[in-house]
Amino acid sequence: MRLATTQQSRELDEISQKVYGLSGEILMESAGALATKEINQSFFPELSRGTLGIVCGPGNNGGDGLVVARHMHSMGYRDLLVFVLAPKEQHSSLFELQLQRAEKQGLKIIDLIDSPEKLEQIRSCELVVDAVFGIGLSRKVEGPFQKLFDTINSTNAPIVSLDTPSGLNCDHGVVDGAVIKADMTITFGLAKPGFFVADGPEFVGKLRILPIGFPYEALRGVATTHFLFNEKLARRYLRVRKNTTNKSDFGHLLLVAGKPGMWGAGALSALSAYRMGVGYVTWASFQAPVECLQEAPEVLTIQINDDQVWLDKKFTAMAVGPGLGVSQETADLINKMKKENVEAAVIDADAITTCVQYNLFPLPKSWVMTPHAGELSRIIKKEVRAIEKNRFQAALKGSEISGCHVLLKGFRSILAYEDRCMVIHSGNSALAKAGTGDVLTGMIGSLLAQGHDVTQATATAAYIHGRMADEWVRIGNDKSSLTASDLKDHLPNLMARLAGGSLI
């Protein structure tokens, strides 16, 4: 799914109007009419049992709300109140036009500037439509608008936001000040990146994306840089096995992981790689990994003590870092991988820290690095707090510095390379547990070894990894109870359902 930033949304509007002759008024009428239909379908018969409140701000988002009010009135909803908090000097031309039309149609309009005491009537509404601020809001919500938001949020009625929950930053999902907490957001044309990261998912509610008439050519003409990776794409990239295949058809992953006291990290990665379908896993370390082999009897092992292992071309991908240790040995290993032109590799955990401490950047562009925010902070020299305020920007900066793809783990994980970002649409805080990252490393390495390109392998593995945590909670388990071993054990069933559960 393509996502549009605020600037790209404006470009879409501009192209549609200037190139294809669709005026802002036409697009507003379409948006309001289709939003009305969605609201009626989603909330009938509740709407027929009480007052519908539509709250409008002074800009074009408020104009959208006034169009919804007119259409709801035309459909026969007479118990309808339009609340307007719109200083005259802030009125957009389209808002003014729609306000005049609503007044001519006889709608009951309450001016909250002239009659602030009538704000309390919002609490009696059966449904509230938020049309206060649109995607272009760039200032902190405070003053009368904060009081308005507090009143709307305090109602027991469902809240539907038009285009975006008012107050939410649509580019990076961070809330700074008051914001509407919607039960449903109806957005127009393309979804926005901020809906899926940081605070966004908490305030967007159910998301509906409506095609309001933007020309296909205009939609394709906007150079979007943000994308959403969802179940549909994960299903596309999971390959179905033919009965005539054998283990050699599914690649060979060389996993370099573990040390005394940390062998479990290697075991989790190795077993997860097998669960994701790789034909062979060879577990290499600087010392023989003997303590956990009874947990992973399928895994081949090798101790790194000469060059032969790196010159052997049977390995189709590498995964390096879980429990390996930060050392000169690890640095030498990564430099050797670069010298030998290892094409597919995932760099995680101690290998990331080694790259930072031993100045090993840039890495090959076909590799992927999987830092959490703390690890990324050491790469881009920014505090974790700053990273979480704009995860897209931080991931892109990490990719720029490292030279490779970067998967910034967290809620939600962001895969970045050059000027493009992909949001992984799964996962929750159940994954905040030791070992879950080791599982992900094995999963990514497995798909790389099977021949997926770096974007497909990383995004697919990350989606499935997060989806397992989502299902863990969905079936009634507490978020705090998930372990990394639960992930690798749950993986076979989820893989079967995503792949359709059939063999050819």
C-alpha cells in the first residue's frame, strides 16, 4: 500500500486540479458524499436513535464536515447539530462556500465562538464527526480547540474523523498537544504514514480509505516514498513447495552467533531459520557451540579458525551477530565478508555494535541491519527520544550512514533504504523480550538464503514475526507472557495459514 505524506497529498490535490481540471470544490463534494455513505453504513441504526454532531474547524477539513452535514440532512437525518469553531480570519474559501450552502439548506449551526456555553451539547450526541483540522496542521493544539477536543473525547459516543484525527501529525504519527481519539478515521485517496507508527494507531481507530475521484494518473504521478507492508504482500512472497523439491533447493544459511553464556541466541536463530524453510543451517562461532546442540540437533556446526569457511560458496546467505560478542574477531569477520563479496547477509545485535565501534561502515547495499532504537542511536548519534519522534527519518539516516538496508525494530518496525520507507503492519509490545530479535534474525536469514531479495526477505520475516505477537494477544494471552521460544513454536501454524496450507 502506498502512503502519502502531507506534502505528497498536497501534490496530489494540485495535480488533480491543475492538470485534470478537478476543482477543490468537486473533490470536497466527493469526499463528503462518500464519507456520508461510509458513516451511514457503519453506524446505522445507531444514528437513527439520537443526535448526530458534526464539529467543524475553519479550513478545508471543516468544509468536508459541512458537506457531510448537508448530505446527512438530505438523507433524512433531522436531529443533526453542526458545531463550528472557526475564527472569521481563518476561514478558507471552500469552508466559507460550504458554510453558506449549509445555512441555505436550513442546517442548525452552532457557532462556538459566539456561544461557547453550547459546547456541552456535544456530550449528548449519539455520534460525533470530527472535521476540525486536516492533515496540514503543523502547530500544537491548545486554547479553545484543546477544550473542544477534551469535550469530544469525553463523550461516550463513537467518533469518526475525516481524513485524519485532528491534532495527529500525519507524517510521523507523533502527538504534541491535544488530539482526537477516533473510533474510525475516513481518509481520502491514500493513507498517511503517521497512521501506522508512534501514537498513530492509538488515535486512528478503524481506518477506511475512500477513492474520491483522484485520477489514476495523478495517483501514479505522485512520487510516494512511504509504503505499508501487510498480510497480502507476505502471502505473495511466501513460496509454496513442490513435492518434487529437496533440501538443496532451499538454500544454506551460515549463522555466526553465540559465545559461552549466550549460546541460546544462536539456537533461537538457527531453529527459527529452519522454521522459515531454509534447507540447511550451519551454525558457526569463535568457540564450538556445544551447550545448546541438544535443543537444535538439525543444525550443522563449525568453529571459525581458518579461511576455508568463508571461501566455501555453498552458503547462500549469512546471519551474523546474536550473542556473538563485540570484539576484534567479529570486526575481522565482517571485513572478511565484505572482502569476499558476500551478497546476502543480515547484521544484528553484537555485529551492529561492532560495526559502530570498529568503523566498518559502509556495508554492502544488499545487506540488511536490524537495530532497535538504542542501537540506531549509536549509529546516527541521536538520542532514542529523538528517534522515536520520527522513526522514518531516523531509519533513513541509519541507512544513509551504514550504506545498507536498515530495519528499525519497534512499534512499528520501519524498513528503510535510500529515500524509501516501508512500515511493517504488525507487532506489539509482547515482542519486548530478550531473544525475540534473535528469532527475527534467523527468519530474515532463512528467506535471504532461499533467494528472496533483501526487501522481500526482511519485510516478510518482520511482518510474520510481528503477526505472531499479534495472534498471541488475540487468542487471549497476556502481552508480558510471550517468550522467544513461543515465537519459533508458533511459526509453523502461521506459515501454513499465510501460505494457504497446501502443497503442489
